Amino acid sequence: MHTKFFSGIVGAGIVAVALTLSACGDSDSESAPTASMSMAAGSSMSSPMMSSMTGTFTGMGGKNVSGTATVADGKLMLSDFHTDEGPDLHVYLTNGTDEAAVMAGKQISAIDLIKMSQTFPLDGIDAGMYHNVVIHCDKAKVVFGAAMLS
């Protein structure tokens, strides 16, 4: 019972395992997206004290992605969000938009292709260290689109 409870809520270890096991699989769940937390050394656990950052998505590599990404109050918010369909799409905080930047960045969560507004907690992540929000297909290792934060 605890596993179901924590998988529906943000749970660092459980969500990371669940995303790993469900990668490349069909996602027909109606639950809200959950965040995957990194256990990387140096992660800040303090509450964010920076002002908000916002960026507008643009598609890349022939893919269409639109909407706004906002980082504020310890959360990443996608609004008016649309993306081309793809398997295994995730949102990342990165310092660039190529594959190397995505792999060096911080995976936040799987995205919901249907919801125009999505919010992801950034617990323990120093979002001020990143300049881009990237929509990435983990299965195909393709960047669908990005928003530069400012």
C-alpha cells in the first residue's frame, strides 16, 4: 500500500525506479506526473531564493513544441504546453540543447502529452544552475524542443 501511495506522490527512490522500469513502455496512467530526484553529490536541499525564470518553447529537429516554461517557488511549470507525440518524453533542466547537455542535465519527470498545464516540484534541485528546459525523448535520444530561461 505504501508503494502505491508514494508512486502517486513525489517519491525520490520509488519514482526513479518506476521511471527506469517503465521507460519505453506505454503509459496509460491518468495520474499526475511525478518528479525524479537525483542523488548527485552537491545537490542543494535549501529552498530556492531566486526570482522566477521564464522561457518560451521552440521545436527542434523538425518537432513541434510550444508553450511557456516557468521556474519559480521550487517548481517547474509548463503552461499552454503542446508537443508532438513521442514515446518516453521527459522534461529536463539543462545548460544546452544537445544530447550531451541533456545527459549532463537534471531529469525532472515524464510529461503528460494531453495536459496543457503541468507542474513539477524541484525539491533539492538548484534550478539557478540551469539555463534551459528541454523536452527529450529518452527512448530515441532526441530533443523535441527547448525553452531558454531568463
